[in-house]
Amino acid sequence: MDRKMANRKLIRLSQLKSKLAAENLEEIDWVTFGVIVKKITPQSANNGRTFSIWRLNDLRDLNQCVSLFLFGDVHKEHWKTDQGTV
């Protein structure tokens, strides 16, 4: 893990909104970790393609969640991932 995190900044999901407002994250190599706390049943977009929505949380502040939309190959590969997975 130390090797993977070398020269990267950890930003907690619960801090993401404030960090986006204060810093230009496009210029920083950063990572975050989250737990799937809720999965929405796969939906169909107007174009007919199926997608998933996950609600992620870092378990530090349960009121601060991030919605992650999965489309295309990412949806196909990961839509069955279990709730509670990190």
C-alpha cells in the first residue's frame, strides 16, 4: 500500500466537496476510498443504455455520501458488486 500511495494525496470522501471548492484537484495525484452503502437498481438511460448508481461513504460521516454513476463497460463489469464492498 505504501508503494501504491507514494506521491499521492489521500482525500476522504467526506472531505471531497470542501477539497473540490478549495483546491484544483486536476493538478494533484489523489486517491480516495469508499464503501458502497447503497446500490440503486440498474436504470435505463434515454438512449437505452443501462447504468448503475452507487452511494459511497468513508464511514467517517454517514451524512456525506458521493454518488457514483457507472456506464458502459464499467457498469457491465461491476454492477453485481455487493453492497458493503470497499
